[in-house]
Amino acid sequence: MKKMIFYKEWIKTRWYMLAAAAVLISGTAYILLGLGKAAQFKGNAFLWGYVIAHDSVLIEQLRYLPFILGGLLAVVQMLPELAGKRLKLTLHIPYPQWKTILLMCLYGIAALSVLFSVQAVAVSIALNRWIAAELVCRIMKTAAVWYLAGFVSYIWSASVCLEPSWKMRTLLLVLLAGMAHLLFISPVPEAYNGFLPWLALYSAAGLCMVFHGIARFKEGVQD
Amino acid sequence: METVIKCEHLTHYYGKRKIYEDLNFEVSKGAVIGLLGKNGTGKTTTINILMGYLKPKSGRCTIFGEDVQNIKPETRARIALLLEGHVQHSYMSIEQIERFYSAFYLKWNKKAYYDLMDKLKVAPGQKISRMSNGQRSQVALGLILAQNADLLVLDDFSLGLDPGYRRLFCEYLRDYARNEGKTVFLTSHIIQDLEKIIDECIIMDYGRILVQEKTATLIARYPGMTLEDIFIELTGKY
């Protein structure tokens, strides 16, 4: 049964997942090719110098990508459930309702994890060819918050989509926007290191809002 | 006779607008009951309450003895639900949706589904969203038949169907319910479709039940009139 819930989510999102993978691969490849060229023509020392002198993480252009991809995945996955109130059919299948919703969200989290992991591994391998491992570690720690932003965006956007009333949806959107602002407020590398566990907790709190939305849907709450 | 659906003292309001007050009815095992009423009298509201998607202001409903707000998954397997407009997971194909649902129902009858699909002359890979309303209604009906449920709850099954598909749907449903001894609770705003299917009818008006009795008894009380005529007589013209 679990497999079939994942199967349904896969059918809904497969084209989006392919498109997201294509965007992520092409965006990452574009940045890495640029860095590769710089390393080839100006030498690795230039990249080192650039990282240190400009407090750069070299892959800044990729920072918003996980956030955008996470939010869009939630929309692509959850909106069909709302269209024609299909969520009633989903909740009517003979399987515990909370497990169904949890598995739907876990599918999204797993799908994003795959995308983000592949990108993180590719970036790490490429950067390791040009700069010291300590610098790569610094860059990846900085990027960790961007990936976390992707999960925050996914879970909170899912809660927005599954919430039945516009008033509450607006409130959730404000919370999501506030969180997005917080996650991208500092461009300084490793600025969020101390906050990462809290941000992860906040991201998980979004799941409670997903279930809250489902409970309200079942009560028949509407505007 | 075993009671399948029981609603007691059901009262519901949307804001200050009263839908109904102190509504009571029961559906016995094997009965085919039609909930009839003009638009806005609370037919879909009643289905939503019954399926646990709306909490009534007061009152209680049970299906197979369980409170509708907390129906166990095993009990949900005994209830086939058709949403208004034959809504289904239309991003799936005929084959995919059968594969999806079959995993959840122990008594799944694949043949019943594919027999009906064969009549549509569509490819198994055909996406539901690319089908006509009539074809989609048959997919929804096929899924309901395949579930082999004890209770069928159908919300406005005739919505969006042309006379041909309405007739096909009604005939299939009538034969299935009679042959298999299923309990059916349905709503429709096209009364003429129901006359041949339902054994008993509940006619609702704004805020109350006007009539609840056997269809044959009701028709016998109004000689020369069809169920539709009786409905108009009781509820008044639009």
C-alpha cells in the first residue's frame, strides 16, 4: 500500500521531477563549467584567492534554486488533490489517513533529497579538483542552508496547498515568506551554522501545519 | 434488518444559513435510497457529513455502526464513494488507476473494471483527463464496481452526463445493486433517472425532510404521476 501511495505521487510529479532535474543539472553544470574555465585559464590559485578575498562560495547563483524547486514540487504534487476536492478520494482509501498524508510528504522530501544530494556530491567533487578540502567544506556548509530552504519551501508550500481556507492560507504564506527572508538574509558563508538545527526543526513544524490543514478539511472549514 | 447508515438529529448551518435541523434517517442493508432535493437543499452536505468531510453543527451519523468522523480503514474499504462530477485521479491512465486502487481493496474485482472499460473502446494507456465526461463517469463507475463494497455512496452521479451515458450508468448500477444485494445511497437532481433505480426516497426541501418512504408506495399515493411530478408537487416549482 505504501508503494502505491508513492506510485500515485510519482505519476503526479514525474514530469516535474524530470524538469527539475534538468534545471538543476544544467544550472550546476553551467556554474561548474565557468569555474573550470577560470581554473584552467587563470589557475587554481586564482579561485583560492577569489574565495578568500571576496568571502565567496563560488556557487552563489545556485542559492535560490532548491527553494524554488521545493515550493514548485509542493504545488505540482498537492494542487491536483485540491482540484475537484480529490483529497476526499485520497482520504477515502482504506489506509490510515495520517499515514497517507505523511507518506505523500515523505515522497516529496525523498525526491528533493535525491535531487539535492546529487547536486551536492557533483559540486563537492568538482570543487575538490580546484580548491582545498577545507574551502569545499566551508562552501558546502554554506549551501546546507539553501537545501534546508528547499525543504522548508516544500513543506510549508504543501501546508498552504492543503489548507482549505484562504485566511489561513494567507497566514501560512506570510510565515513562509518570513522564513524565506530569514534563510536568505545573510550572504556571509557559514552564517547559519549555529541555526541549522533550529531551522530544521522549523521545517519539520511545517508538517504539523499540513496535518492541521487536513483536520480542518475534514471538519469542512471553508471561507 | 441491519442498519447501514443512521443519522440522528442532524443539524447544520453554513454561517447563519440553516441547511437543515434535526434531520433523522436510516438506511437498511440492501436498500437503494435516493436523496432528492432542489439545488442547495443539502444533498451534497449530507454526503460530506456521511463521509466524514464535514462536521455537522450537531447530531451524529454512523455507518456500519461507526461514527462517521472516525471510520476505520477496514470500514472505508466497505464503502465505495463517487464524488459529484465523477471526480477521479484524472492524471492517471485507465491502467494506472486500476493498479493504484487494487492494492487497497482485498475484494478487488479487476474483471468488473475491465469489462466496463472494454465497452468504452479506449486504450489502457489512455489518460482519464483526456476522456469525455461520459467516459470518465464509466471509469468512476468501473472503479466503484471493482471495489466490491457493501455500501455505495454516489453524489449527483448524473451531473454532466448526456442522456445516453446517464441511462448506461443507471442500468449498470441498478443491475449491480440488485444482483449483488448492495446498499446504495445516492443523490441526483435528475429525478427521472432515479425512478427505475431507487426502492426508497428521501425528498428534502430547504431545512427539512418532506417525505421518506418506499418509492412504489409514494407513486401509488399519486396515481398517474411520475416520481418527478410528485417531486415538483411536493417541493413546488422552481
